[in-house]
Amino acid sequence: MPVTDYRRFFNHLDNSEIYWPNWNQCLNTDSIQLNFLGYDIADFMLISGVSNCGYGGNDRKLFEQYIPFINEYGLVSDLDAADSIRKLSNQRVTEHAPFYIFGIYELKERVD
């Protein structure tokens, strides 16, 4: 499953600390189709701020506004909502901060 990250959310890091895949070089795009599934918000260990950082009590009320942006894959469908969730996760789960936004894709064999 390919994952992309969004550089504008990594401003405080040196580019040498981050792996930036070039999918055009890694994949034969003539035979592979990438289908965007949504965004996840996770720390560097890929622990999701959407699904793995327990929302209870008052936290649940904070997250309710983002429920319309959670799709059938449990991912966020809108980049601005993903950025808001990233900021919220940084505040409420400081032991995992900082959180980042990752685009999640499904690889499918191209059928023409």
C-alpha cells in the first residue's frame, strides 16, 4: 500500500530525515493503478491519531465535528479536516506528537 506524506506539515524537519518515494520510479504505472483511499494522521511509528489513540469522555465531543469526513475505510476524506485532526491530535496525545498526514492508496492492477 503506497503512502504519501505532505511536506508542508514537515517544515520543522530536515529533508534527510524523511523518505520521499518517487512512485513513478518505484512502480510500473503502465500496469498499476493507484486509487486514493483517504488520509491518515499518524506519528512516526504510524500510530493513527484517528483510530488508535482512544477517544473517550470530552475527547469524543472534540472529534464529533470530524465524523462527516471519516470515510468507509476509516480514513479522512478532506485534507483541511485532516490538518485540523492533526493539530487536535498533537494537543490531546502529546506522548505521540508530532502527528503527520499520510495519503493512503490502494494498488490495483490496471485492466484496460
